[in-house]
Amino acid sequence: MADWTIQKLLNWITDYFTQKGVDSPRLSAEMLLGYVLNLKRIELYTNFDKPVDAADLARLREYVKRAAEHEPVAYLVGHTEFYSLEIDVSPAVLIPRPDTEVLVENAVGFLRQQGGRRFVCDLCTGSGCVAVAIAKNHPDCKIIATDVSSDALEIAAANVAKHGLEDRIELRQGHFFEPLLPYLDKQRFDLIVVNPPYVSDSEYAGLDRNVRDYEPSSALLAGQDGLDAYRQIIPQASEHLTDDGVLMLEIGYEQAEAVSRLLAETGDFSPPQVKKDTASRDRVVIGLKKKQVCV
Ligand code: GLN
């Protein structure tokens, strides 16, 4: 039989993934082949006619089998791309979504507009992707990122180190604002960003298999209506913000109204802005802290 070249393998795996309903079949095939051959994606194309040896073929076959069973390719290769940055992942963290880039974009826009040195808090940091992307794109800020999961924080620490941000991102373990409470009198944030769990019980049952069977449910599930995390975070946010500080929350696309209501109920925020994702769905709610008027 003729040799399996990189080109032939890419085409074969892409067709196979398409048949099996794997997301982004070509990209997934490139990621796996690149991983097994230790080549960058672009290098696959500059080595198109290179034959692949039997040992690599055997390893590749295993990964292709697992991916065809809907195990996320990002977990198989141990990283993904977010905001044009390579971010390490493991099954302890949610795989960064393109939707979350809207949160980063707005955060970076806000920091640039404010100018000067800014202090940022990132709750539910998971892989640390949001904190890392903000720090990379706005050099003049310091970030404290928290997560309840120590396994997640290990991955976040790896990402902070990978991007050389150890002196600008500090990681702390605990539930939402809990690890910040001891510093409440000394540290107020100009910006708090959060991508909390926001999937309702009923939505969870309908998620794709690759999400439901492989990603950490604790990073996704937030009670019967998916709003539990917001109910805990929103009432506490204001006391951690500077006088004109801003809270930016990623939301499920049907949650803008409910989350805006939770913000309004605190009495601490001006009417929120809602930002859309690339599919024109509501994705981020932005609350500006009202100036406290002393009477
Ligand atoms: N958008 C994610 C999903 O549907 C959920 C992310 C989250 O709960 N923070 O898979």
C-alpha cells in the first residue's frame, strides 16, 4: 500500500470526523496530526508529502478514535487557542470559548479608555484564559484571579507562567469573592470580570456530548435557572469596586434581562449595557457602579 502522507491523513481524518459529527473536522484533524508529529499546523502544509511512520500512525489512530467518540481535541492535545494565545487546558477546566472573547474585548477596551495603571479582578478564572488575555493586551494592569478549584488553578498557573505574567497576575483559591475578603479595606478593583457557571439544569441535559461528558460540570451548572452564581456574585460586587468601577459578566444568551434585574436590585449600578457575541446573541452584561452620593 502507498505511504500515508500528511496530506492523505489530513483528508482521511477530516472525512472521518465529518461522518462522525466531530466539531470543526479539518481543524481537529490538523490539531491531532500536529500534536502526534510535533509540528505546528502551518508545518503540516509545508510537509504535505512527507510519509508518516508506523509508530506515529498507531498513536494517531488512538487519538482519532477518542476524538470520534467526542472527547474534546483540546483535552487530547492539552491546549487550545483563545484571543490568539495558546492556552493550556485539562479536563479540570472549561475549554475557552470564542464567546468569551467578547468579555475580553470589552475589558481591554475599557482599560484602554481609562488609561493609567488599573487593578482588575477575574472571578471563576478556570484556565486563566480571561486574565491572561487581558494582561497580554493591556500591559498596564495588575490582575487578581480566583477560582474555587485548586486543580483549575494549577492550569491557570501554568498559563500565567507560559505567557510570562507571574508578576502581573496573582491567583487565589476560594469561592467567588471569598479569597478577597481579607483585603477588602485595602484593595478595590477598577474592573471585575466574570465568566461564571450559567447553564440551567434543563439546558445541561441538552448540551453536546463533548461538553456534557467531558467538561467539568462545576464550571457550567448554576442551579435550576442557571442564575445561582450571579445571585451570589452581583450583591457582593459593588463593595469590591472603586467608585466608578465596572462589573462585566458573561451570560447565557437568554439571561440578559434576568441578570440586568439582579444588578438593578442592588441599587448600586447604573442601567447596564448588553453586548452581543459574533452570532448576535446577548453575551456580556456591563454594570457601571453608581457614584455614591453622600447626604
Ligand atoms: N457557553 C458555555 C457553554 O454553553 C457555558 C459557559 C459557562 O457556563 N460559563 O458551553
